[in-house]
Amino acid sequence: MSTIDRFQRLRDHLFLSNVSHLVIDELDTLLDNNFTEQLTSILEAVKGRQLKNRDYGQQIPKVMLVSATFTPIIGNFFDRTFKYY
């Protein structure tokens, strides 16, 4: 469990190969507060692990994005982020 800022600072010390679930809460608030780049970076790191582990038959991490609303900003974020997921 971490804030986005904390995750970014500790990223080089985290072992994403051990991640089985990623939950990002308050997605609407994070996007409203311009955390799009940081969110994309985190999701890309997990996505990279998914592609790598698919070849080895390992469990692929589950990603859950939670939001109280589904605004056009969230729709655009989903379209860009999960287009090739």
C-alpha cells in the first residue's frame, strides 16, 4: 500500500515480480489532480511484468482501478492505457 509519490520514490527498490494485485483507489481524484503520467508509469511497470511472466506461465497480476465516478477523463485514460492490454 502506497501513495503514488511514495511508490515513485521507492520504485527502484520494489520487486514488481512479487506483485499479484494492484489496486488504485480514487482514480477520478488522481486524474483530476494531474497524476496521469505517474499512473501510466505504474501501470506500464505492471504491464511489463504481465508480458514477461506470460511466457513463463506465472500468475499475471490483477489490476483494479476504483473510482466513484466515470467521467470522460477516466474514459480517455482507459482508452489510452488499456488499448493493448
